[in-house]
Amino acid sequence: MKKAKLLWVDLEMTGLDPMKDRILEVAAIATDMDLNEIATYEATVHVDDKTIKTRMVGDFWEKNKKSYDALVARNSTGQPIQAVEGELLAFLDKYFGQTIYLAGNSIHQDRRFIEREMPELNKRLHYRMLDVSAWKIYFENALGRKFQKPDNHRALDDIRGSIEEFQWYLKFLDKKGSNK
């Protein structure tokens, strides 16, 4: 029986508008419900130079020059989005059963890009998602507790940070759901 239930995904994109921006980098980690890592996937998507030059501008990219340079450097060796989607579908076939929950930080935003650029993958995902940012909102605003996550802006590192952050939130709960 395939054990993976959570498909932790992080996408690096040229920007945040799914109609104008494109996926540059994809990473995924398959975990079980106890957050044990089962397998990982990583790929670079080739994006045309015009999109990179017109969309990867502004304060965010100026502040994250190291990430910008790494993503642009890897772009020339990237694959078409359809090839990456095919590899992700094979990843799902290998490690997941029927139900696949998408997980991550602000995962609804990544889902918007998946819906547009990887429709077959989107069809395989359950409508429910595990969004770590919902926990972040509650802990920061109601409890005054804040998790310090590294801000690398590289897909695989960001996923591991999201899993670590979720584990941090879960430490506040016991099996009965009461605070420790």
C-alpha cells in the first residue's frame, strides 16, 4: 500500500499573477500524515526570456538577487512545463494512493498556477489542502507566537521550511487536541 498522503509543493514563479507569470521551479516532497518524508522531486521549467525580463522585476527580485540569479541561470536547462507535469504525475503514481492532499505555505497561490499550467496534475489533487499559513495567522495574531523560517526562495528549501514550521505548530497540541 502506498503511504504518501501529503504532496508538499513549492513553486518559484516569475511573479504572483497566474495569468501573466509562469512557473520557473517546482519541488515536491511526499510525506505520510506523520510528516515522514517518503520521496522528493525537483525540476526547472524553461520560461522564455521575454517573460523573465518583463515579469521578474521590482523590489522582491532586487532584494532576492541570489535567488533571481540562480533561477535565471538554471532556466536555460529547464524542461517544458508539460514534461515536468508528466514527471509529477509519474511521481504521484509511484508514491500515492487515490487521495492526494496538496500541502504547503500559502498553497492556494501555488494551486492557482497548477490549475493553469498543469491541469492534469490539478485533476489528481483533492479539493482540500493543508495550508500552513492558516496556522501562521492564528499563532501570530491570537497567540503572539512566531516561527522563524529561513527565507531562501528556492523551492525544495522552502518546502522543508514549511514542514518544519507545521511540525512546530503541532508541538502545541497533544493527541486529544488540548494545549500542552
